[in-house]
Amino acid sequence: MTYPAHIRKKILAELEDSTYREVAAGHRISPNILATWKKQPQPKGSRRSTPRLLTEEVIR
């Protein structure tokens, strides 16, 4: 699940008063996610909704 940027900012703001573990436990997310968000606060764009089709010519 992708959290919007404004939610991420609110959660990251809690790190000023608490530890990664405390904030992560309060929101039921991984402390590693918080570290990732701190490095990249804006969510990435969505993935393609359908996989690409490969033809025999492309595979060879």
C-alpha cells in the first residue's frame, strides 16, 4: 500500500520526538519503511497496470 505524501510527512514528523521503532509500531509499519521514506519522501509513480507481451522475436 502506498501512503500519500501528506501522510508520510505527518508520520515522519513524529520521528523528532520518538524513535523509529516507536513510530513504526504506532502506525503498524516497518522501521525500514520509515528510513526509506526519510530518503525519498515522495511516493514513486504507479506501475504499469498490465504486463508487456513478449513475442518470440523479442525473446530470441
